[in-house]
Amino acid sequence: MRKSSGELKILVIEDNPGDFILIEDYLSEEHNALELQRAETFKSAKEILQASSNFDTILLDLSLPDINDTEILVKEILALSNAAPVVVLTGYTDKDYGAKTLSWGVSDYLLKDEINASNLSKSIHYSMERKKVQRQLYESEEKYRTLFDSSPLPMWVLDRHSLEFLSVNQAAIKLYGYSREEFLQMTVRDLWAEEGDRIEKVVEENFHDLFTVKVKHFTKGGDTLYIDVQSNPILFGGREARVTLAHNVTEKLKAEEKLKHSQQRFKALVQDGSDLIKILDENFYYAYVSPSSKNILGIKPENLEGRDAFELIHLDDRAKIQEQIQYLGKKKTIQLPSYRYRDGNGEWRWLETIISDLRHDPAVNGLVANSRDITKFKLQEKQLRESLERYDIVAKATSDLITDYNIEKDVFQYSNAIYDIFGYSQNELRASKKWWQEQIHPDDRLRVVEATNAIYERGQKLLSIEYRFQCSDGDYKYVLDRSYVITDDSGNPSRIIGSIQDITERRKYINAIERSNERLREIAWTQSHVVRAPLARIMGLIDLLKNQRNNLDNIEEIIDNILNSSKELDKVIRKITNKTEEEF
């Protein structure tokens, strides 16, 4: 049950009934609402305290029948008192003995012979108030200790003179990597990374005062920390000390450094970069133009700011730009088609622009246009387009097959003539070098491969070679392959441009001539003796007639033989002529 307001509940541990009655009378004189409970032995006192520990004060007689050790008696009762003040009552007059009991933790020491109502009541009330103050102080210390130990910020207590660590919280242990035991063997100087003299001076000048200082510390692992220190003078266990709060600003400084670098990069990119940065308001007037406009357009930023963004765009390009910007709001970022822009010299520059809608960003509050000068690219594109057009015209004007082989990527590109010459469809074509070589006639393949290797081995630039190439129907055509090698910056072959001509008909004609010539040689060799025989007879008979005419009786017979031999020769010549005509 709860005590009524003003009620005083006291446990009297006293074996002498007379002394108990006297105490009861003294207390009744001073208190109207009083509840006394008596314990005659140490044992019964323990039982009462274990059963109910809500006494306001405990009056303890040191002479109890069931215990002789006074120290054990006092300490046991104190342990069971639940922080209630314990006032010792004794007949001993030894002051040293009284002081000894006070050192054990009792609140007061009273001699029974000197007790009266007033001093007994006063001792009880003083003891209760002292306990109350001690409890509040203890609770305050506990709160401080809890705040100190559980603080997310590193904290420590230093001896004000030696700067030795007297206490350190868990956050400091975690941040610096030292154990609590290691910290208590160190001074704060062991953490300093530099400028020890400066910090010593700050500590000395503010010995009795609060101070803040920025320091650089090393962790146990050698990492560098930047710390904002706030230090207050305190008394700690009777020693002049300082409680220190260490705010780790390392990440903050790193973030500030990154921001600084970011700002420097922004300046380099926006103010000194090759791109032109502009901010436009909702009406497409320039609110900001980066300094790079002077280098890119030859126009100072201040001469553009406040002007209509469309004013200097080529009239023929404005419509397509206006068509695209209507999507702003629906899309956060759009890329405009390239357009012409008048520079400071009145000439046209080609620009490529990306616009981002940042009207809802308070730091920008507008449309950010990032433009790049692509005039050189446009000129190169025009030259390339004209070159390609010329290439396409040449490819169309000739019946030759034009090939482009990328050596690094191992990719062939062919002109449309490949369909007409070899009959391949798009699905049948392959772009690799391996496929091309597989279509070369087996009897020609090694010769072509060896000739091609000269490009890589001897740096040959031009290649002209004839070989047979397989068509889609399996037949072979004779081709004249004339190629030119293009090298990279290092002088290594990178591409091979080829012109392949179908020479099948020409090759057939040449082959026919070669075969006819060979046949004629064979005929001349095999038939020469047939022609020679009748011719020899004719020549012999004529010689006979010429030299022996007057001595011959058979002239008519000789003439007949000449005629017969002439006819025989004529037959042979006719036979040879007819056979030759058949060969052709």
C-alpha cells in the first residue's frame, strides 16, 4: 500500500525492548504520521528488508545477539536497504569506530546515551535529505555517463595539466581504432598530426575557459582525420580536467574539396570549354551565354544576352528548329537538328544543340542549350558525300566488281556487280576472307594466297592477279583482280580496295588461239614428210629434164611423172588446208 502524505516509515533493528520504546517515544513527539517496525535480530531484519524495502530510514543497533562482526552487519543491511539511509545507534563512545562505520556508507552515527527526540528526528531528516541529494547526484552522473558513453560524437576527458586521457567514449574508440585501455595509456598529443605548438598555446591560453580549435589527427591505422574540437574545463574525480567533444569534419572537408573541384571543372567546361552553354527564358531570349561564345562565334556573351535566340539562325533552318522545340515540356531533353548560325564575321557556322528543360530548377529557371560547332564536320561530311557519289557513279558506270576488305574486322563489302557477275543472292554472300578464298578454284588458291601474303610480308601496295572464281551455280569464271592497299597511321595494312573484272570470254578466246597454234605446230611437224616426198620427186625430174634433155628417150614419161607428182602434192596440200580449217 502507498503511504499517506507525510507518513514516515522506519525500520528499527534493536534487540533491547527498552531502547525500542524510548526511540518510539522520541519519534512520536516529533511525528504525527509514523509507522515503526521492529526487528530484534539480524536474521529477522534481513527477512523484513527482503520482503519490503520501502522504508524511509533504518535505525540500526550494532549489538545484535545473532551476529558479532559489525562490518558484515552494516554492509549487509546497506545492501538490503534499497538506498534508504541507515543511522547507526550504539553505546560505543569511540569516535574512530564511528568514523569507520560512516566510511562503510551509513548516513549518521548516534550514541544511545546522547539521543533525544530532537537530535534523533534531525538525524533522520538530514539523512533522508542527504540520501535524496546523493540519489539525484547519482542519477545526474548516470545521465551524464550515459550521454557520454552513448554520444554518437567522439568524446573524452583529459587531465588539464598532462593532457592524459582519463575517460573515452565508444564513438572515439570506433573512430580512432584504439582500445579503451590503449587510450588510457596515451595523451591527446599522440593523436596530433601537426602544429603541436599552436594547439599547446591554445590549451594554455584557455586553461580555465571553453575553447574550440581545428586540428588534424592520425588514427591508429595512419589515416588522417580533420577534427573540430570543443573543450570545457571540469572537475573529474577531484582532478582538474577537460571534457572534449570531437566533431569529425573529414568527409565535410572532402565534400567541400570536391565541390571546389567541381566548380573549377564547371568553370573549365562552361566558361573555357569548347561547347557553348546558353540559358534561355520561356520566350527563347538569352538569359545567360558562356564566355566560350567569343571563341566559337566571335561574339561576346554580353552582345547575345537579352536577344532572341532565333535571330541569328539561318532563315531556312528556323522552321525545323521551331518544330522540335514544341516538344519541350513533354520531354525533358531534346536534340535539335543541325542548323546554321551567323557568327560575328557574318559567316554561317553549323551548330549541333541539345536543350534541357530546367525551368523547374530554381538554380537555373530556364532552358539550358548546349551547342557544339560542327562546321568542320559538315565540310568533311560534304566532301565524303561527294566522294561516295563519285564512287557510286564509277561503280555504276563500270561492269567491274568493286570490293572493300576491312583487314582488322575481316569484313568484305561488295558492289552490286557481284550479283550480275557471279549470280549470288544476298543470302548466299558471306563477308569473310575465308569465304572468299573458298570460292577460288583449288588449282589457283595457293597461288592467290601467296600473292596476297606479299601485302603483309613485303609491304606491297598494288596487286594484280588472274584466277578462277566459283559462281553460285558451281561454274567458274576467270577474273582479273587488281587491288590497292590502304594503310593506317602506323603504316600497317588496314583495307584492301579491289576492282575485279570478268575476263572469261577473253580467256576462252586466248585459250582457243593457243590451242590452234599448238595444233598447227603438230600438223606442220607430222605432215611435212608427206609434202616433202612428191615435191622432191618433182624437183628431181625437173632437174633431170634441165640437164639431160638431149640424152633422154623417155621425156614424155618423165613429164607424166612430174604431172602425177604435182597432183599428189596438190592432194596433200588440200588435205592439210581442210584439216586446218576444221580446227578453226
